[in-house]
Amino acid sequence: MIKKKLEDALNKQSSHEAYASSSYLAMASWCEKEGLRGCAEFFYAQSEEERGHLLKLVKYINEAGGHAQVSAVSAPANSYKNLQEVFKTGLEQEMGVTQDINKIVELALQEKDYAAFTFLQWYVQEQVEEENLFRLTLDIIKLAGKEDRSWLLVDKEIGALKDEEEKEEE
Ligand code: OFO
């Protein structure tokens, strides 16, 4: 049975995943309003994924004998200066989540909860992929500035990243 300390940490993490989902939804909406349909699709899909991460946690906590809690999520930013700021915020957010996950992994080891430790390995790997994805988007934006590429092309390339990710996962 899951220990209280770990249950609390996983519940806290589920609220971070819920925040990530709503913040990516806000980013999707911002992109859509700016006419960046590819980027909007990227963030709609990203928001869905974060909800998946949240559900995985909820199910694990309950399965391990704890009680998954649903807490209030603070409002995310709804407006941005430009597309670079949107993706930079996304990368920073992912880096923060990586640190949060690492802390829970350490706690699982301290508490000798090997089931939670094993469960968390999926998140450890996921964070490598998530950070990499956001770095790729920032590279595309940076290159676009250097090569004077149009925003339409940037939008298309970023929109295609999610399709590539899905193909790799198949
Ligand atoms: Fe849940 O991976 Fe992003 O935050």
C-alpha cells in the first residue's frame, strides 16, 4: 500500500499535470487566434497528452491503495508577446516538471516504494521527450529568423512535429 508521503507527492504532481494541460490549452487558443493553425494543433494535442499524464497518476494512486485528489488549478497565461515566448514558456514548464518528477523518484527510493519507482520511470522517459520536443520547436523558430523563412512555413513545421511524434510511438 502506498505511503502517505508518496501519495501526497503524486497528488501534487497530478495538479501540475492538470495545470500543464490547461496552460497548453491556453497556448493553443492564443495560436489559433493568431492564425497559426499548425501551432494550435501542436498545443491542442499537447494539452490532451497532459490530461493523459494526469489520468495515469489518478489511476495509479487509487490502484496503489491511496485516494487521488482533484484540486483547483490556477489560471494559466492567456496572452503572449510572440510565438517564441509561447514555446519558451512551454520549455521552462517542462523543465520544471522534470525536476518535480525527479524529486518524487528520489522520495520513492527513500521510502523503498519500488512499485512507485517503477511506475515513475515512464514519466522520467516522457520528460526527456517533452523537453526535446520543445527545444526542437525553438530551433525551428530560431532558424526561421536567421534564414528569413515565412511564419507559414514555421507553423507548418511545428504542426508536423506532433505527427512525427505519434508515428515514432506506433
Ligand atoms: Fe506531463 O509532461 Fe509535460 O508537463
